[in-house]
Amino acid sequence: MMNLANVKTNAIRILDSKKVPYEVITYEKKDRDMDGVSIAEIIGRDPREVYKTLVAQGASRSIYVFVIPVDAELDLKKAARAAGEKNIELIPMKDLQKWTGYVRFGCSPVGMKKEYPTFIDQSCSSLKIMIVSAGKIGVQMVVKPEDLADVTHSKMVDLLK
């Protein structure tokens, strides 16, 4: 674990300002090709509690955010239906920072450049806590699913393949 206990990301500042309780977990990123399941292992948490943030663009050119378990795959048809779009595609990784202000492995559903319509997979509704990126590589935040949904004005829907 690296010493980022006092790190304040934009996402963490937003949780603080809204008085949302959270816990910060930090980790050392081992290599460039790490995935969310590897991160869950490194922080010693069940992959079903750890969620990744995916950013997509609809046929209308609107941007949407989808938060799903790290060991799951986004169903693009379900995502499009949730967003009210004919179809939807994940944005290219090279465009992530342009749209969100965040980089890969550091993309938080909280505190993006703009507030985009956000959808959280309903699997989190059975959890007491969920873990998402705090907006910086190596920093995760533990929050209650309902608190994350509240802060991001999200809907909880079925998004998984």
C-alpha cells in the first residue's frame, strides 16, 4: 500500500462536501495491463464489491456513464435501452480524459468534467458497500450503493451480459 491516506481527489472532495461517508483504499499499481479483478485482489476485496466506470456515447452523440462490477461485461443493448438511445458504444480510451477529466484506472463516476447521465448496475443493491475509483490511479473509495447513486443522480438498472 502506498501512503495516499491524505490524498484528496475531486471525487473525495465532492463526497466530503455532501457529507457522504466513505473509506479510502490505496494500492500500488503493478503494471500497465492490470484489470479491475487484479485490483480487487491487490486490495483484498471480493471482485463483486469492486466496480468499474465505463463511459459511452449514444447515437445522439450524448455521453453516458455506466458503473458495473469489475468481473462483468456491459451489455450494450441494455445500456442503450437504459439511456434511451438506439445504440451505444464505449468511447475510445484515448478520449476518456477529454470527456471526463480522468484517465484509465482512475475514472471515478463522481466528479467528472460534466455531470453525465449515470447508470449503476442493479447488482450493487444487494451490497452493503461498493468500491469505485476515487479519481486517481491507486486510490479507491468505499461507499454505500445508495450514497453513490444519490451523489451521481444515477439510476440502478440491469446492465450486464
